[in-house]
Amino acid sequence: MEPRMIICNDSREDKQAVLESAYANIPVVAFADTDSPLKYVDVAVPGNNKGIQSIGLLYWLLAREVLRIRGELSRTEEWDVMPDMFFAIDAAEIEKIEAAREQ
């Protein structure tokens, strides 16, 4: 089973996957900062791909737009999924939050 598309956070960090997808004619969508190389990238989505919250927001925007293109979400209605659902949280951070709730 081959992927139909590859989405990467940083084309510099994922250069091996981007290069191999070019050999297999698999389209690549990459979140691109001002210093990101765009060789073998088919679609570059401009944005800050260094910060955790910025990457989470970019994935939230991408997921919302896919739902709108599919017709599952209207452009006039609000999406009830919050962007913070797309943020990566470290296990130590979760323990701190739970400890603060218990106190």
C-alpha cells in the first residue's frame, strides 16, 4: 500500500522522505518557513514551522479546509474543534496539569 500524499512539517528535516516521494511520484505538501528548501515540494503552505503551537494551528487549518472541500463543513458555520486539540503535549506537562488540578 503506497501513500497518496505526504504532508511534512519541515522539508529540511524530512528531506529523505521528500526525496523518496519524488522518485515514486507521490505529491508532497510541506509547511514552509522562509528558509525551507522547496525542491521536490509540490505545495508549500507558508507558516512558522518551528513552534509547537504554530504547527498545531497549521494542522487545524488544514483539517478544517479538507472538511470544507469535502462538503462536510459549511463555510458559514463554526467548527467546534478547538485548535489546541492539535497541539502536542509532553507527558511531563500532563502530569503537571493533573497535579495542579488535585491541589
